[in-house]
Amino acid sequence: MHKGRINIKDIAKALGVAPSTVSRALSNQGRVSPKTKASIMELAEKWGYRPNPFARNLQKNKSGLIGLILPEFTHHYFAKVLSGVNKIINQSDYRLIINVHEGSVEKEKEIVKMLSEMHVDGVLASYARETDDFEHYLSLIEEEVPLVFVDRMCEDLDASYVISDDFDGSRLAIDHLVQSGARRIAYISGPDRLSTTFTRLTGYKEVMNKHSLPHPDHWVLPTNGSDWTEQLEHLVMNENIDALLAYSDYLAFDAVQVLRRLGKRVPEDVAVVGFADEPIASYMTPQLTSVHQPAFEMGQKAAGILLDELSNPSQAISSLVLPNQLIARDSTKSDHSRLHKTG
């Protein structure tokens, strides 16, 4: 009885034949005499030989691996994206390599390099908020590795992406606030370099224009490298702001704490809407009205697009935008429907 993991060379040595002969017999490819093939198959079964799928795939110029790059998966949103991706990949012949860059551009570059060296067959990625140079992703495209962005898009690269309709998400939020009586609505913005930040801010401005409502530049509170809470205090106390739209539920939560500290009631004095519909939206007091993003579906769609591109390399680039929903809760005043959909 042979001990340890059995390989083709072990069987070849025991039978006095070439490893290539064993390989042809086990794969049922090429010419091998019936007697030799029978001996090889008998010994392989006796010793419990199992083929190495990784080595077999490398021979086919495939690894059978797909790389997934996320900012993190401790927060509910990206955990749902991961769950959606994993469900689709698990139904395929591929296996998922999960990586987290934690917002570090350098770590993101290292991950891309590692995945390239592992010869992954495709990559799904949500890049870091500080990423402004996409050369590392361009190298994947040049190596003909299919790349699909999730919850992000990059106009500089010829790569597929799946995002939610953040522009219309802002429209849903502002329309809801206006319907509930708000007129002086400020916006708490997100990380400077993310496509989602630009799209949500653009939506805020254009919908405010549509309603002919004021929105001077200083009503947009940047959260990168500045104490936006002091600016918020000034707006609430001196400019009669009566509503806030925040880039995320976590920023909305912080805003509610500021309002409470100032003695302002939510939603009676200032209504608040967040973005993403994280669990915190339901747990905080008052419960937060939020734009719900289809994170699980986003992960599913992105994985599906990647698998399609792997099976059909000539397939055209996909640009998929999924609709959001507004979930109305106690942080806004409304007698209207509790659920509004985009599209």
C-alpha cells in the first residue's frame, strides 16, 4: 500500500511505464494498450489515486479560480454582495478566492498582483475609495483576464460593471422629503473619488433644481478630511435646514446624534434620509428612512456577467444599472406609501 498523496509519477514508477502513458490512460486520451491501461487503472484504484484539479486546469491554461476584491465584508452591504457572488459561483465549476483591501490602495494593488500570479480566470472588484490610478486593473485587461466591477464603475477602463441607480436613489429621497414638506435640504457627501459619490451628489443637485429649491455649495458637506459636523451645526442653527440626505446610513446616524445634541427633533424639526438600508437603519431611534440598494442581486448579476464572459470571450462589455427602493421609516414625515421603487 502506497502512503501519502498518489501522483502519476508514483504509478508510472511502480509499473515501469512513462508518466505520459499513465496520464493518457487516466484521462482516456491517446493510444495505450488495453493491457497496460488495465494495469494502470487497477493500481490507481487500489492506491486511491485522485487527479489534481489545479494541475489539470493549468495544463488547459485555466486555474478554475475567480478572484473577488471587496473593501470589507463586516458591514452588511458588502456581506450581501459577497453572498450574491458566492451563490452564483458555487453553481459553476469555478472556486472563489475572497480578498479584502480595507480601503488601502496599496493592499488593493498587491491583491491584483497576487491574483494575476495565481492565473485566476476572472476578477470581480469593488475598488478602494482612494483609488485614482487604475493601472493595476488595466494590466488584468491586457492579460485578457475578464474583469467586472461591483458597486463601482470606471469610465477609464473597458470593463463591465454592475451598479445600483444612485442618481435615481437621490431622486427618490429628495422627492420624498419634498412631499413631506421639506424645502431646505442639505446633503452629507461621501468619499471624493468614488463613482457612487459623484452620482448621488449629481442626483441631489438636479432634483433640487427640478423642485426649484435652493442648494448653495456650502449645503453640501464634504466628509473627507473635514469636520462636517461643525458645518452641520451651523446650517441647522443659522440657516434653518429642515432636512438632510446622507451618502450612507452611518453618516445619517452621526447626523441624528448631532441634531439631538442641538435639541432638534427628528423628523419634526429636521427630517433625515440615509443610503444603503443597512441594519442600523432599523435599529436606531428614530428608525431611519433609507434608499435600499439590491446588494445581493448586484453580486449575483456581476458573477453571472463574469461567467458569461468566461464562456464567451468575444461577448460585449456589460453596463448594468439596478433599481433602488426608498424604505420610508420614522425619520421622515410622510402620509404617502411606505415603499417607492425606481424604474
